[in-house]
Amino acid sequence: MMNMERMQEMQRCMDDCCSCMAMCGETMMMCMKDGMMSAEMMCMMQDCMDMCDMAMRCMARMSPMCPKMCGMCAEMCMSCAMMCEKMANGNEMMMRCAEMCRRCADSCMMMSKMSMAA
């Protein structure tokens, strides 16, 4: 069984993944409504949401693939954060999305270094 500290880290990461998914979804909807969503940006945000969802599911079932999945999620979130910053052009929501993506990337990077073994 995992120790309490590792369980708390995993819960924090799952919470960050969930928050990142929500933030990307809200940002994507805002950008689409305002006509500032490129196909590349839409693909990036959708990929980020999907990767966060998959990482969260792997953690929830303590999959042995969790460290690899979290590593991929960290990479995806960092890419999304950089694109949000690049495209923000002063847009506060895009900057908040970038910040959330970075926080999720940090959490997932930490999880990618943890074993799911007892």
C-alpha cells in the first residue's frame, strides 16, 4: 500500500489534472466565441484535456503505466502553456490557462518519478 504522503501527492496531481481540463475547456470555449481560436490551438487544448483525463484515470486505478502517462501529460501541459502564453496577447483567461497548465505539468512531472508499487 502507498504511504500517506504519496497518496496526497497523487490526489494533488489528480486535482491539478481536473482543474487543468476545466480551465482548458473554458478557455477553448471563450476563444472560439471570440473568434481567436486557430485549428492548431484547438487541437493543442483538446490534446491537453485528453491527456489530463487519461493521466487522472491511470492514477485513480494505480496503473503501472501511471509514471509514463504522467510524464507525457507533463510534456503536453507544458506545450499547451507555452502556446497559451504565445497567443494570449494580453488575454487574462489565456494567461490563467497557461498558469494552470504549468501547475499541472509540475504535478505530473513529480508523479512521473514515483513508482505505483507499494
